[in-house]
Amino acid sequence: MLLKNKVALVTGASRGIGAAIAKMYAKEGAIVIVNYLHNTQHAQTIVQSIISQGGQAVAMQCDIRDQQEVHNMLQNILDNFGTIHIVVNNALSQYQFDPKNRKLLGDLQWFDYQAQIDGSLKAVLNVVDFVLPKLKQNNESSIINITSNLIQSPAIPYHDYIVGKSAVLGLTRTMASELGAFGIRVNAIAPGLTVPTDSSQLTHRDVREKLIDQTPTGRLTTPEDVAGTAVYLATALSSNVTGQCLFVDGGLTMT
């Protein structure tokens, strides 16, 4: 097992990409904290699925945009498990990828951008601010931030969403530069359109087919594709990889 007895926090893990990461981490032996915002039933379903497969997991509710709630959750993790080795910042503010009904540049107000910045950049900072001293105590720790391939090639200009995710990539690189000396690796994953997820439900069939036609692998990304990359970045397999952004979109983005 690649992550045996590692304590991993996955935010926004009650469904979609986060749920897939939580399950795959548990399969590799990690003790997984399944963070969620509202849907207790979904989170508990993920936990029970992990436990039924012989894994270890617990669900913890927290709005990661709220600094005090984040501190309370992380203190709970430390009280129960003693440490934390892996943080996956996956949760995001609610967003629907609907290219035909998106807000145009002139329709957006600052609060639209603020909502995405709070759900992306602020959320990452809230988590890292509290957990950093504990991560520094470990010989090896990993922070993984989920961004989007749209930050490299905004084929559909979801302005507010892309601004928030671009800020996360900038922070990923500055954190990697500073924290490498403490054995903390910081990387990002930039998925393409990922199905099935709640966010992608409104992405119309013609848009999906166009993306598939343009993608070298001839298919869209799945949550499991992203989860596999998250396992790689959390383990010793990537022990000298930091400050990187791995695009998981079938070759649609090549850097």
C-alpha cells in the first residue's frame, strides 16, 4: 500500500472528484477525512463504502471558507489522529459549467469573483494556515490543490471561476518554493471537463462532443483519472516533484 497509515484530508469529498480521491487513498491504506459542506448522507455513504472495503475513513462537516470552522475541524483531526500528512484542497464554491448560459464579462460583478476566490484561494489559505506547523513536523508531507485546465486554455471563458483557480496555481508555486525546505511538496492538478460530476451536468452534449473530438485520447476525464494523479502526488513516487501543475485532460492541454 502506497499510503499506509498516512492521514489525509480531502475537502469537498462527498461526491465527484473528491469522493474518488478519498476512495483511492483509502484503498492505498490512508486514513481519510471526508470533508463535506451540506450533504451528510452523501459523505456517510462514501465513508461506509470505504469501510466496507476494509479502509479507514471518517466524515467531518466544515465550510472551508470559514476560518474558525476550518480550525475546529483540523483540531478535531489532530485530537483524534495525532497528525496529518496529506491535504487535498478540492472543494469549490458552487459553480455550474453551462457555456450557453454563462455570465458574460460585462454581466459579472465583484461579488461573483469574490465568491470564487473565497471558495478557492481563501479556502486553501484557511486550511494551510492551521495545518502548516504539523506538516512541517513530518519528514514528508504533501499539499495537492485542484485547479482546472481552463487556467491554461480558457476555451470557454468562465471569468470568475478561472480567476479563482488561477490564483490557486500561483499560490501553489509560491508555497512550493518556500516549503520545500521543510519536506513539504505542493502541487496542483488541473482536470479537464470531468464527468460525471454535479458541476458538469449543464455542459451540453454538443460541447462535450467537441471537446472529445479535440482530445488526443478521445474521451473526457473521469473522477478516477484525477484520483490516480492525486495518489501519485501524495506518495514517494513523486518525492522530488513540487511546484508542478499536472493537466489531466487526455492531452487537450500540452505544456
